[in-house]
Amino acid sequence: MTLKQLEESTAYLKHKGFDAPELGIVLGTGLGKLVAEIENPIEAHYNHIPFFPLATVEFHTGKLIYGTLEGKKVVVMQGRFHMYEGYDLIDVTYPIRVMHQLGIKNLFISNAAGAVNLNFKKGDIMLIEDHINLQGGSPLAFKNVAEFGDRFVDMSEPYDLKMRKKVEAIAKRENISLQKGVYASVVGPQLETKAEYRMIKLIGADAVGMSTVPEVIAANHLRLPVMAVSVLTDECDPDNLKPVNIAEIIAIAGETEPKMIKLFKELIKEI
Ligand code: HPA
């Protein structure tokens, strides 16, 4: 990755009318409906943006959408890049750097995740307070990383505390039950074995998924405040594990989505 590539990606988007967005939003699997609420949308398909990785998984539509949401200029990623699609972590986080280059001041992230904390139920929303990177790599492990920010990035509070407090207050006010916890990221695409779910719980995670952590690391590298939520789509009980049902995971994400959209929209008003 070079600064010149980032500048070319950004110039393409600016030329299309992506004018000074204040906020970036990443929408996870089964969580694309917020897009319908964007006013005066301008779309850019990932495969048209110079130097962008190509979208592959069929249920990810793969585009950046610029427009207005709750009176604020936003840029939304509908569909993201995952390590399990064969991308390296520098590609996975490239769009975050592009949105930063476009001028965003805050980043919201969503994902679908499995609940390993069995007090949490499918259909719950979990505010991510911290994470464990189990992807075996870093989006900052490249030669010229220091050209883009610090090489040794502090991760003592990777999820912005101010936004977390606001999300908690909004959830209370709007009667949305909100769990809080630690998200562990794995590579995937295979789901976890019983033994792996046991381990993930044992090391201190409440939820597990295949995304978000690289994006959050890149955001911290950019000193970009980030807020992230998981929509819990399955209960990962190693003592009673049922075969995975991807259609159900996507369906649960879709059913829970309105609560997530409400949280996001209220938070947009407050930042
Ligand atoms: N593991 C990993 N990723 C997931 C899961 C899971 O159980 N559920 C939804 N995404």
C-alpha cells in the first residue's frame, strides 16, 4: 500500500461527489438495510474504485454509499472484505484508510457474531468494549507502516469511551437491551469446533466472528474514534452444539437489524 494509491482511490470518490463525509459506517453480514435510509445517495461499486480489493461473497453487495443520514454526511460500506476470502489484512483495512482520507471523524462498525457468553442470546446486540485478535496477523505489519502513523500503536482503549457511554444511554432510553463484551476475531470461513468455542470463552471473549478487529486496529492507527456492535446470531454452546445454519444466521441478523439501526441513527444525532 502506498499513499499514492490511497490518494487515487480518494480522488475517484471525490470526483463522484463524496464530499467531506463526517462519519464512516461498516455494515456487516445481513445488516445492509440502513442503506435504504441514506438521503441523496451516491454509490461507488468496490470494483470500480481504483486499488480497492474486489468483493467476492455473493451476499455482500460490495459498494460504498455516500449521502446524508440524520442530517450528517456519511460514507457507508455495504459489505466488507474478510481474510477468509483470501485477502491480506492490508487489503481488508484499505477501505478504512480511504474513508479516513475522505475526512471521516468517527467510524461505526457492525458485524454478525456468535455468542460464546451463554448469558447472551441470539438476537441480542453486544456493544464491543474490547477485543482479542485471533487472526494470526496485523493490518499494521508492513514495511512502510510508519509513513501512515505510529508503528507501535496503543491499544489500551481501542473502542471510543465517549461513544460507548452514549450508546449505553441511547439503549436505555430507547428500551433496547444491550449486552457489553469482548469480541474475538478468527479467520474463518469454517465455524469453530466445540473445543475452539471452549477455548474462546476461556480466554475471555463473549462473542466470536470473522471481521472487525483488523478494521479497529487500522482505525486506532489512524487515531480515528471507533464504535462497534455485534449482532449475536447464534449461541455457541460447546456442550450442545448444533450444525451451523448460515441462512438462519443471516435471518437473525436481519430480524435484529432494526434495533441496530435505531442505535446508529440516535448516535449519529449525538456526535
Ligand atoms: N463463529 C464465527 N463467526 C460467526 C459466528 C460464529 O459462531 N456466528 C456468526 N459469525
